[in-house]
Amino acid sequence: MTEDAQAAKPRVGKPETAVLGQLRKKSHEELLFLVEQLLERKPDIGPLIELLIELPVPHSSQQEKTSGRGNNRTLNLSSIRKQLEAALYYAGEGWESVGLIEAELRRLCGIGDDFADAGEWANAQAVYAAITGEAIARYEELEDEWQIAAIIDECTDGLALCLDTQRDLPENEQLSVASREELLTSLFEIWKFGQDYGGIDTDVVGTIVRNVTKDERKLVEGWLRQEIHSNQGSKWRNQNKSLRALKEELEKRGL
């Protein structure tokens, strides 16, 4: 079955609305014309369309899931950042804005989940890492932060899945060395965030320990030494204690 034919079929478990039913009857040219009209009237949805264009068509078999795209990042990172900017910077202020921000971040996290479900790990990682990075950077500025922490934890779980899955993939599907380093960096920053603010239930330390290579072990050890050295002041005593505890845990687990 071609991708066009697959896309024309209703997705299992997804409600078929009247609008979707009408769209399925349109030709390729008619659908393109419709998108052009939408962009003319709502140009701000352009970055979202750029992001959604890369979403995989749901596949019918596990074999198709991991067919040459696991380590291929096709997403334009600027399209993700624009969506995050819209969610975090233009939702307004006050308690009502938190609900809008949470809904948008959850929607973006769902896009990462779709990539992960299709075995497109590099794209999934890019989405999860972008969300956690921006949310952590803006965390103190937001109202009712616990709702945002829940989204960060969901994306952390996605990042952990990306890393855990690598050892079972064929070599040509595995993330590159650079992508793995980016992923580990994201997890380490999330772990530090969790030590400061809480809300992270994902076993970040366990994920790192069971997946790092020998070279990555040296990298993580370097991060730990740097953090411990830079947090010598008395006001950082608690965080320094947590960093040393992490180092001890890594050593205990064999890292």
C-alpha cells in the first residue's frame, strides 16, 4: 500500500470527523490549494505545518517502523523552536496562561511520541530535547510550575526511551555519536533541574548508567567534576551533596 493510500484511510482509534471525511475525497492538487489558502489567511501556522510535514504516516508493521530513518533527523529545528516560542512567550501572563502553555507543550510532546512510535528516534529526540530545554529555561517565570514539570517529565521519559532503544537497533538505525551526546546532555540538565525543583519521576541516573559507552562515561564524569568544582560555595551545599550522591551512584552501578 502506498503512503498516499495509507494516509487516505482513517486512523485506527481516531474519530472520523465530517471535515476529515471531506478532505479524504479531495485530490492532491485540491489539498495543496487548501493549504495555500490557509497560509494566506493564517500565516502564523506556517512553522507548525513545517513541523507536521515531517510526521510519519502510521505504519502497519514493526519492520516498516525502523526502515532507515531511526538515526535520520529530518526535522527543521527552527520549526520546533518557533512552536515553543509561540507556546511560552505569547500565551500571556497569569494563571490562565499556564493552561494554554501546558496544552501546547503537551501537543508538541505528542508529536515527539508520534516520531518515537514510528521508530524515528533522531526526530523524537529533537522534539523532546527542545521542549525540556525551553521549559527549564523559562520555568521560574511561569505560574503553577508543577504543570510544566509534569510535561518536562513526560518528555524525559521519551528521551529515556530513545536512549534505551538504541542497544536493540541495528547499527545503521542507531543514533550518531553526536546525537547520543546531545541526548545525554539533555538528561543531565534535566537531572540537575529535578534536584533543584523536583517533579522528575523518570529514573534519569538509571537510564544513563545502563546505556553509556566507555567514552560517554568519561564525558559524564567530566560533567560531574565540573559541577562539583563550580558549586563549592555554602549556598550550593545541597546541590553539591546531590552531585556527589549521583557520582557515588554511578560508581556503585559500575559506571
